[in-house]
Amino acid sequence: MSDFHVVVVDAFGTAYGYTDAFAAAGGKVIQVRSTPDLPPGVSPVDTARFSHTFTHHGGVLDELVTQLAGLAPRAVLPGRETGVELADALSERLGVASNGTQLSSARRDKYIQMERVKEQGVPGSRQIRTDDEEELRAWHEILDRPAVIKPLRSMNGDGVWFCDSPDESVAALRTLQRDGTQKGMAITHVVAQEYLVGPEYIVNTVSCAGEHHLTDAWATERITANGIRDLVVAQILMRSDEPVLDELTDYGFRVLDALGIRYGAAHLEIKLTPEGPRLIEVGARPSGLPYFVADVLGEGQLEWSVDAYVNPERFRARRSEKYRRRHAFAWAALVSPVSGRLARYRNLEQVRSLESFRDLTTLVEPGGTLVETTYDYSYPATLTLAHPVEAVLHRDLNTLRYLDGLGMYEIDEPAHTRVPLEPAVG
């Protein structure tokens, strides 16, 4: 293989790594931006790494399809959630390997997604799509257990509320309709789902012509903080021989089939409830973890996607192989309990001295504005840990939680930036 093109829609963040992955196989990436503006929460990338860059301005696709057809791409794939539907449409129009447009909405809209999964006989959660306070209140009263309220097209935990009572659910709806998400998404309707109890896992896959491969799987650690239940604080790479993984993988593959994900990467979030695995949501695009996976496993979703699209024979020959973890590995995050101008971190040297410490990325530097951590884009710092002995890694993760908290952050100018729930009554 040499001198071929592939199209990546919104090749930002993790998906920017497709430039290296396809280059290793002799390919070049064409960047298609789904909108003229950058998607929320992403940073610009070096456009010199792309052979061409095009922008979709909305409306009909004829001109964009004509431009791309002249370059004869071998594949079209999404880089982020924002690129899923456009990638489906372009791949279908260009006649290359495609998940098609028939189920595009189910791959993006969280309500349609869950309904489709259940229609196909895959167990899922109870839910409702609504913009009406009284309808939501009545549904939650019948549910008679905690509920999760979130935007129909939520990403990165933005706009997700955990509600114990009908009053709290109504307040969440009212607040989202009034203020939108923290990344500026306007909200009219929400999906309300029953809160599922059990450990949560991440299952990452790549598919080729309907055949699926598990590239990596992660156990998540969560805390309740700043009014958010189940806030993610760590993700730990699982061994491929852990007994629970077979059950999670079988369930995940059924979800992929139900949603028509026949090609490319997918990122599934699954809870293992007392009744068995249950889907939280799935994205038909790569996860945010391949930065680490290639180092720990040798290859991940990006590399497997190259085979899925341009070397399917090699994909099929290796599909049944299980990944092999070179050592225990985890990603973790600090959680700020305060908002204001950050003067300094107090315990970072102790964090760096953890035996399994690998590296640290400070997302808010001293002098910057710190906010209470409530979703993925509000972590003040993240780090990775690695060690040959898994028990050492778990000990250090627990120590990290001890070091974090109110004692970690020295604030010059306190502020209250958490958006409160608007009262549901009165």
C-alpha cells in the first residue's frame, strides 16, 4: 500500500493521530471540518499534516462530494462525535466502506440510540425524551429510583445531572433549558434515563465489514463530588483475561450490531448491573485513550482502524487475538472542590513522588481560573501511572485521592462558578 488518501471528519484531539497511523501504511489524511468553527472543547491542529483540508458549511453535500471524489479516498471515517453523521453521509455518497445513513441518528442521539438497542433485543435502560416538566415529573415518580438527565447529544459529561427525586429532575430540565450546557449547547429536550447501579467499564472496538475486535478495555473509578454522582477520577487498563471482560465484550458487540456499526472505531460505556451489562452510551468514533494504548499494548484503535479500512485481510487474520498489556497502566485526574484564581498547587511534588507516577499535565496553571470539577473539561490536572505490579498502581491511585481535595489548591480570589439547579417549585 502506498500513496492513498483517507478522509477524517473532525480530525482533532485523539483523531489527529490518524495522520501518523495512516502515514505508517503509506496513506495521507484529508481533513474535513464538519463546521467552519472548531467543535467545542478542542484545540487547533497543525493543518500541514493533512494533504487537503475542506470545510462543510451546511446544506447539500454535492460540492464537497465532488471535491473529495477527485482525490479518490479509500475511506471516510469520523474523528469525533461531531463528525459521525457527516462521515456516514460522505462515505455513503462516495461508495466506500460505510456504516450508512439509515441509523446515523441512533449513533448520535442518546434517546434514539437506547430505543434502537432495545428494539434489537439488547437489554437497555428505561428512559423518556421530553421538554415538558410535568411529563418528566410523572415519569420519575413512576420510576421511583434515581435518574440521569442529559442532553440528547451529550459529550464528555457536559450537561449531565444525577437526580434523586422528581423535583430534582424537573430542576435539571429547567436549568438546562435556561442555560444550556457549559460548552454553550442550547437545550430544548433532554433524555431522562434510570440510574444504573454497578461498576462502569469502557470497551473500545474496531469493526471491519461487521466483524468486531476488542482493542482495549478499561475499568473506571468514580467519586461523588461537587454535586455530581459518578464523576470519573481514574480509568485503569484491564487485562484481557479478566473474567468479566468476555461478558462485557459479547454485550458490546451486540450493541454495535444493533446500531449498524460495521466499520471503524467505537467507544462503549457499559455498566455491569446485578441484572447484567447495560449500555450507558456509545460513540461511533475513537475514544480519548489511544494516546496511551499504543505504548502499553503496541497498538490501539487508530492502528486497528488502518487495517479495517485499507488492509481488511490482515484485520480478519488477527481479529480473534487478545491484546496483551505490557504493564499495569492508569489515567487519573485531580478534582477541584473550589473555584477561583489559582495561586498554587500544594501537593504536586508528593504526587510526582508516587512510585507508579509517569507524567502530569496541568490544565490550569497557577494564575489561571480554577472551576469546580463537574465534567471532563473541568479537570485542573491529569496524570498517568504505570507499574509492573498492579497492586502498587492501585495503592498510588488511592494515595492520589488522599492528596487531592481542599488541601491541594491555594486560591487567591474565590469565586462560585457552579451553575445551580433552578428550584423546581415556586
